Amino acid sequence: MAKPQFKGVYTVYKKERNMDYLDHFDELQACKDYQPTQFDVKGLNCVEHEICNFKVLLGRNRDSSILENCNFEVALETLGDNSGDVQVYRFGHWACGWLEVLLVSDKGSEELRTKAGEIVCSLADYPILDEDRYHEKCANAANELWENMSPEHRLEYTRENRDTCEFTGFKDLLSCVRKGDYFPGDSFEFAEVF
């Protein structure tokens, strides 16, 4: 049996130089055509949920990375509450537990569709919508993982990665390894790997 390939859960869009933001919005996949994997039916029951006139901007699932979750949250906040023209559609999925897709109505205001187009273009230029938030989420995840590791595993990690671990002194090293006060290395690499 073929392994499912998720489409549209996190898509990096190509930015065409001669298109404006509304054109980029119009290029987004329509909800009625959205199919998470080749094994799913198209449309997300859009007729039943009255979301056929929506475009799929971003998506995430149970297994999404910190970056994908961060971008989803930033995009949702950027679009704001627009009286039903922005919706998060969440549903269970046989392969990954659940999916959430961020939908924007193609009947929404020009300002809203322009914001969505800006998000598309921003992701085409650089994969992080809010670098400060992403850094904070990575640091928090790394610190949480570090705190929950056993002292033996913290010591092993520190030995294997001594070139990336920074301590102010021996006392700091002991405290960090024994108590797990904070993660001493590159939180982006550590948080995304685990």
C-alpha cells in the first residue's frame, strides 16, 4: 500500500514577480478541491459546512513542526476576526489523527484577501512569518525537553555537543546538567529534532 503524501498541509508558494497580492490569493487552492492525501475525497464536505467559497491558506496536523504551528498561529492572528470570512476547519484524519486548515473566503473584503496574499508572498520569500515568536517557541520547547531529560541524558548530550553548549563556569555546568535549569545549546536544532 502506498504511503499517504499530504498536500496543502504546509505549502511553500512560488512568488511570481508580475502578480499582486490579490492574484496570489486567487492562486490558492479552493476548499472544494482540497484533498489532504490521494486517499481522501476532495472538498472536506464543503457543501455541508458551507465553506466551498473558501481558499486553503495554511494547514497543520498533529505531527506539524514548531515552525508550521508558529506560522499557522501568526497567519490566523494577522487575518484576525473577520465575521466568518476566516475560519479554522478542524477534522479527524485516519493517517495523522487530525488536521486543521486555515480558510479564507474568496468573498471576503479586498483588505482580507490582500493580507492572505501577503502571507503567501512572505512564505515564498522566507519560511518564517514571525522570527521572534519562532525563536521563543523553540527556546521554550528546548528548555522543556531539557528539563524532562534525565541527568544522565543531559550529561551525554553535553559531552557529544560540547562545541555548541555554553556555560558561564563549572558551577553553571553542574547545575544545568544535574537540575536541568536551562538548555545550554542551539535551541532551534534541539527543539525541531525532538
